[in-house]
Amino acid sequence: MIRTARLVLAPVGWPDLADMVALKGNPGAFGMMLGGVRSRSQATDDMAADVAFWARRRVGIFTVRENGAFMGMTGLHERPDALGLGLRFAIWPQARGRGIAREAAAAALRFAHNQGERRVVAVARESNFASRTILGGIGMSVCGGFVRDGYTMVTYESVRDPVMAPSLSDPSGRTD
């Protein structure tokens, strides 16, 4: 679980299925996401994959809650286009404009790097200025692009060297 100044991010699990089905079925929240709006069956399949991904990789999709209310999701998944570990986020349309997506995506990205993930990518439509602003604002850099389904897509990345664990012989972590 991750706590930010106002949000709680928790690894997605089966108790979150109803919230995730509603979010993924909402065109305003999920219409521009890879795979687009999802049916209940597709969202259920996604949940199974997300739970398994957490077990395998120790990173994954988080629910985003503010004062206990479900605001959306963020986190990481293995992109099906072989670009690598991808950051994604989707927030209820009525929750936009308050920095929730940025705060949540930044926390998920930090978490991934702290878990030892060296490189994280994200993809946004060239015309999706809100998502692109968030990705740049959390420190991701443009690294490429491509065309998908007639849309120009912009690829971002965040690359960090793995965090070195403190030495067992020197708990302070000094290396001198």
C-alpha cells in the first residue's frame, strides 16, 4: 500500500472488481486506454491477469482512493506490444483537474523504481495533452512514437539505476 499526501494506492484485488468494471466500462475514463472500454467479462479477465502479475513481478495495478472513495487506477502492466513494463492511469472524469492522476502516477512510478524496475514506459495519444502533461510532469521523457489505429502515439520512458541495498556489514549503506 502507498500513501501520498491525500491518496491511498492499494494493489488491485478481487474485492475491487465492481469499481474496476465500472471504471473500465466508462468511455470518459477508459476510452483512450489501450484496449479501450472493457465489458464486464473483459474487466474480470483483466483482474485475473492483474492479480497474477502482482504475484509474478511484485509490481502491478493499484486502485486509487481519496478519503476512501474510489477515484481510479494507476500502476504497471506488461505492454502487449513488447515495449516493456508500462505505466497507465485512468481516473473518473469528474475527478479530473485536481492533480489526482499526477499524484497517483508519480507514486506508482516511484514504487516501480524502488522495487528494482530500471525502465518504465508509457504511451499516450499525441492529442492527449492531459496525459502527456502528467507523464512529463512526473519526470518521464519522450523516447519515440508510432501510429496505432490511425492515431499518432508518443512513447515516454523513465530509466533509473537500481537502488543499491545497504551493505549487511555496514547498516548505514556507506561504501567508503
